[in-house]
Amino acid sequence: MEAVLASLIAVAGTLLGSIITFTFQRRSSAQAEVFARSLQLRQERLTTYSAYAGAVTALKQGTVALWFRLQEDADSPEARHAFTECDRLGAATENAQFRVRLLAEDAMLVALAASAFDAIGPIRSASTRTELAEREQELQDALNAFITAAAIQIH
């Protein structure tokens, strides 16, 4: 009888140990999965936000080049080429902005991204080089605000 009781205690102890081990491993696995997802999301946001800033910068450069071409001769092949390039860069920037909208947790960050994109339009309509420089600075300020907010969200 004592041998049976000792065997039952041993079996119960083994089962209890297995259940406790399973519970801790399951919890640990779930925490590791959450951590891996958060790291992946952080990396994706970092890539997306920096790609957006790069796309806005490229579009600014294309828009400024278009502005200079339009000042020289609006009907020239160079101006048409600059316009086509600006249109391509604008589409790429919109695509990058869509990714920002999908990944951003903060509505303010999305608004800052839109603000940076919207600041490009006035560059093309500048009437003088001084006004062009002012519009470029406004765009840079909007882009810096986006980058600052994005860095806060990433960290």
C-alpha cells in the first residue's frame, strides 16, 4: 500500500511539474512572439518613415528643377521632361504617404506627413527666387516636424 501511495505521489508530482513547465513555456513563447512583432513593426515604421522623407525630398528637388525649367521656357522639351519627372516623383511620394498612413499609430503623424506633402505645391507657383527659397524652407520645416514626430514614435 505504501508503494502504491508513493507511486501516486510521484506521478502527481510529475504531472504537476509538466503542467507548470508547459504554462511557463507557453507564456514565454507568447511574450517572445509579441516582442518579435513589435521589433518587426518598429523596423517597418523606420523604413517607411525614412522612405517617405526621402520621397518628399526627391519631389522637392524635382519641383524646384521644374520651376527653373518653367522660368527658362515653359514649352521646351526639358520643361516637359521635368514635368513628367515631377509627376512620377509625386506618384512615388503619394505611395510612400499611403504606407505612412497604414503604419502610423498617431493621427498627428499622418497629418504632419500630409502637411509636408502639401507644402510642395506652393513651390511650383513661386514667382521669384526669393519666394521659391521661402517655400522650400516651409517645406523643410514641415518635413522636419514629420521626422521629429516619427522619431518619437519609433523610439
